[in-house]
Amino acid sequence: MNKKYLTFISILFAAGTFFSGAHGAFAQTKTSQSVLYVPLIGITLVPDPLTLPVSGGEVKYHYAVKNFLPGVPLTDVGVIDDNCSPITFVTGDDNKNRELDYGETWRYICSAEISTTTESSATVTATANNITAQHSAYATVVLGSKDPAPLISIVNITKVAYLIFTYRSGNITYTYKVNNPGIVPLSNVTIIDNKCFRMSGELGDTNGNGLLDPNEVWIYTCTTNLTKTTTNIVTVTAFANGLKASDNVSLTVKVDIPEASSTPTFPDTGTNPNTKIIIWEILSGILAILIVFFFMFRKKQ
């Protein structure tokens, strides 16, 4: 075989190996980067007692705080209540590292004297990956009645990257956990998401009675398509003893759609942009090698 052709084939083989290795290294670098996830936190608020005589009395508020994201510990945990202070940490930091780890439940307590039917709101905040997580819980102490007010809690347990890079748009499935921290079963449980409208039916009604019983956990999911950074608010309501319980939670999903580049590209055919980049790099490399090959053999002639 002509030496010129052998040299040409060798150059093309070396170029293919180079670009394949370069792209492999690039892909490995992209996938090896650590991903920042949006932290998820939840709080429940349970007064003791739930009812008092019409004259009022002392109420002890019990708070339970959980981290719903594995592998992402929460720091700077703080709890406030609009009707009770100071709030005292009781227990839950099992490994004493001052971080709210997944699987831990931090418990707090606060006492207050009330003289009228009182609805309280407790809010927990914490941080991870320089992102603040927040959740609120609500509870009512009823005076002059033996029927306690219902309690309900909802948390968003959707694991989502802090920044999602998409091409035009992408689907996301939200997952919500609803539980009853009170002592009376809840009826007419309704969950509404202001940015997602295809909510699934509940999973978790273990006895099939249609009531959210104490200690039951109902799971809902909802899938939607995001084209931009979106904050959704999901609200759950339920009823017992003629009273309404509600809770809500929000989550912000940041979506970054890459801007159009001034670099020459192929026509938009719906192909993944990473594939276009790979093809462009390979063709550019082959063209450069052919030019070098042309001048090298022209010089020899």
C-alpha cells in the first residue's frame, strides 16, 4: 500500500482516538461534579392539652423537626412560634454533631398561658448548600369545648438539584407526604398545588376507611413540565369536629436554559445539544488534519 495512504490512515486513527478520549474525559468531568440538592425540612406542632376550660390555662407546645433529604445534613436549625417563647431544645441530636441529619428527629418544647381559643404558627428554618429550608405548622387550642381541633401536616420530599440545566423544558415529579399528628381522624382531605394540576390519588390509607387517621401517612405525587425557574405552593386541608385543619409547603426549582451561542451550530432539529457539540468537535478535528495532510504532501512534491 502507498506510504502516503498509510500515513493518512494513521493520522485519522490518531485523531479519532484523541477526540474520543477528550470527549470521554469531558463527560467524566461533567458527571463527577458534586450535585447540590435543595434541602427539605418539616415540622409538626402538637399542643398539650388540645382543649381547655373556658377559663383557660397552661399549654405545652411540642415540636418535632425532621430532615427529609438523605446525605444533606442541615445546620443553623431554628424554631419560632408566634404565640410561645422561649422554645427549648429537648433531644434528637443523636451523634452530637449539631447538624440535623437524615433520620434524626429534633424535639423542642414551649409553655404558655392562654385565655382564649388560640391558633399558633410554628416555623422552622435551616440551611444546607447555602440554601435556606423552611416549613411551618399550625395548631389550635380550643377553650370551652371537649372536641379538639384537627391537626394536619404536609412536607415536600421531592429530591431535586439546586439548579437544573434543561434543553427547552423538562418534567419534574413532586412528591408530598401528608400525616395526622393529632388525635382525631380527618375527613375530606384535599391537596392543591398552584403549579401542578395532575395530582395523584393518595397512597397510605391502610385501613381503607377514607379517613386520615392519626399516625397514617398519605403520599401524593404530581408531574408537570417546567420551562423556567418555578416556585410552587401546595396546600392541604382536612376537617374534624366541624373544624378545619390546613398546612402548606413551597419549593423553588431553579431551571437554567443555556443561552444561544455565537459558535457555529447545526440547524435545530431537536437533537440534544451535547450530541451536536460532539459532532462539531469531531468534524472540526478531521478538517484540521486534512488541511495539515494536504500541505505536508504538497511540500514533498
